[in-house]
Amino acid sequence: MFEEETLADFVIKIDNETINTHRCVLAQNSEVFKRMLGQNMIEAKIGEIKIVDCSIDCFRAMLEFFYSGEIEINTFEKIGEDLYAIADKYEVVTLKEVCEHYMAMSIRLGGQCRF
């Protein structure tokens, strides 16, 4: 459903790229999006939001998690800490927990985290 963008009704803009998505998926997975889309905020009215503090890769990874409930291990290796930060910002509890688990495993196996 994410890759097909079937019946998409909301637009995420990051840098010069656009991601079409579904309001119900955003609201179901993120308390921040739920509040934003459930109130009379301008983003809800125009069906679009511009994200300025996150890379397209990181936001796309979070959206893929929304749709599939999974994150590939190589995604964590590349952007795990950034993914944790955005999960925290948008109050995506399950993704935060997955990131915490990965970071703990990485530390136990001799890896390093920057925070």
C-alpha cells in the first residue's frame, strides 16, 4: 500500500521530494499526526506538511514501518539514531522501542551509539 500510494490523501514534503501517504496510517501510528490531523490545523486542511528537520531517507523509513511494522537491519545500521529521534518527536512508541532494542543489541555486540 505504501509503495503503490493507492488512495493517498496526504502529502509529506521534504526538501524537493514529495511522499504521498494516507492520513489514517499517519494518525494510527503517531500521536503527533493524530492530533495534527484531528484538529483544525492548516496541515489538515490543505492535506500537506513540510518536514524540515529530517532526511527523506529517515522519514521514508518511519513510513515504511507504519505500513509494514518492520525495519530492515541495514536501515538501523545507517540511520538508527536519527530514526530514534524522529520516532521520539512524532511519538511513535513502537518504533522507539524497536530502535532502543537495536541500539542495545549493537552496544552489547561492541558497536557504538552516539548518544
